[in-house]
Amino acid sequence: MAFFELNGWPLFIITVTLAFLALAFTVVVLPRQRRPGILKYVMQFVGVALVSLLVLVGIFLKMNMDNQWYSSWGDLLSDGGGQVAVTDVGATAAAAKPIKDLPHRAFNAMQTNPTQNAFFGSQVDPNNTSGQWVNLKIPGPQSGITQEATVWLPPSYMKQPQRAYPVITAFTGFPGDVKTYTKAMDIAQHIRSRVNSGAMREAIVVIPNVYPGNNDTECVDSNNGQWESYVSKDVVSWIRGNLRVSTDREAWSTLGYSAGGWCSSMFAVRHPDVWASSVNLAGYFAPTYSKGQQWKTADPRSYDLASVVARDKPDVKIWFFSGGEDTISVDAVRKFAASVSPPTTLVSNISQSGGHRVALWEAQLDPSLEWLGRTSPAFAPVSS
């Protein structure tokens, strides 16, 4: 019934109205009741509990309308998005022949022995064989920005000091938290699982903070800071100088969810010389600012990725996923797909249902990582 839609204003207004009525009853009516014994206190407790419950439900309904976590009652009550429809647009990504030994520059002492790297400090365990997260700050001499970053070093990193690895540059949504990757989605465990199953090789993950505080940067260069330059120049330079990564662009991929999905595809499309692949989980393909945070850029049209791929035809591969009821992301990829042609590759995955929420995206980490392992020679597993 449309009147009681999960994302509709009527249900929210009814809930708020009931909360006020329950509050008035609890504060005004109940104290005047002269019932003897414990019944009076039981009714007061029930009244307070009901008010609290209705307030929490109202907060959830409003936040759900704003963020589109659940698009319907069916989405709320289901545990997945159902069947996924896959559409290939542009070039078809062929099965990749693995590069056994990834090309790289000569590694310096900080790269071969991370315990000596001042950026890592004492966080690095030299005996670790399961992989480890490291928190640090990456300076930005070119952009003027210095921000926190979180780095995943794979299980073999400490024991194979001359080995080069592919790297995933990952981005959170807005507002976002790196813990979405390290805890909620546990991307490290997904990579370990795909490596153990023979679907991909070990990879480094670098998660720069591009949405500090309440700052919706959209990863662009603007009067709000040179965020695109920070990542594409400063962060990339730091990775190359401090981590054992390959010089082959096929060994570089981006990944992001929601607003971070936009960043993921933007960096690959606008910097195909650095990143060859992008995983975009429910993002979009042009800046979508939060209310009151419309920043000025030198050339806004240059951030319309549909126009960029139509004009420049970058040789990049994009893997996209959206819940079927996440209308903003679904509409965005359909518009973008109309401009894609070879050599650009777009693999669009749209589930039957599902809104804009982490549980759906986390379920797509395995398929997206497997896709990287199939289509990128630098992420493809090497048989021993």
C-alpha cells in the first residue's frame, strides 16, 4: 500500500505524530492517574518505552529516506538483492594471461624492510603471516593536503622482500569511515578468501581519507582543495616510494562504494595511465554534492565521465554494481553506458532488488575481486 511505503513521508509523519501523542499521554495523562499499587508504575514504564521506540523508528525512517538504505519493506525483510543481471558494454574483457613476476623498479630499504619505514612506526609486525592493517598520514607536497590513510599489507608481504604486488586504491562513501572496509566489509578477509580459492593473487590495499569530517570533496580539484591531485599525484607517489608495487598499470585498480564508487571510476577514467581497472559499488559518474557543498571546479564538464569516455575512449575496465531499487545509481550507470565504446569496458551488475546499503556491496566484493583476477594479468593468480 503506497500510503505505508517505507520511504514515504506519510509513514514518517504518522510515526512522529504517534510519538508526540505517546509523549503527551506519558507526561500529562499518566501522572494524574490515581491507580493504586504497581500498575501505575508499569503503565509509566510502558509509556516511556513506547515513546523511545517511536522516536527511534522515526529517526530510522528519516535517515532511510535520506540515504536510501532500504527501498521497500521487501528490501528491509530480505537478506540479499536477488538475481543479478549482468550487461557488458564496450570492449569485452578477455581472460587475462597472468604476469608471473610483476615489473617494478629497484626497491629501496624502506620497501624491503617496512619495520624501518618511519611512516609505519612500530605498527608493523615483522613476523606477521596473516596480513596486517597500518594507519598513517600521507603528505601532499603537490596538493597541499595531508590526510590519514589505512594500508593493508598482505600475508606474504613481510616474508618476500623482493616481491612486487598489485595495489587497490579504495575509497569510502560520504559520510564514510575506513572501518567500513576494515570491519563491516572486511575486505582483507575477502582478498584472503579469493587468493586461497585461486581466483586472484595477493594485493595491497590503500585507503586514503578523501572525505574528512563533514567535507564532501567528491575527490575533485576545486576551491575546496586539490583532492584529485592529492590522490593522483601525492598518494600515488607515496605508494610507489614506500610500498612494493608494480610499475605496470594493470597492477593498479581503484575500488569504492557510494560516493567512493564515483571516486573510483573518476580516477580510472581521468587517469588511465595510472589505473587500468575500477570497481564501482553503487556510485555514480558525475559529482553529486551534498546540500550546501557545491564546490567550484576549473571545468565542471571534465568531471562528467560520460562525456570523458565518449571523447577520450580511455583503455580502462569498469565493474559496476547497484541494487535494483537504488534508483540514483541505476539511472547513473544507464546514462553512462550509453557513452561507452571500445576500448573502454563496462560490466554492469544490477540486482533484482535492494537499496543503498553496505550488506549488498559487501556481498559483491568476491565477484568483483574475481573479475579483477580474470581480466587483469597483474591480479590474475599465478600457479606455483
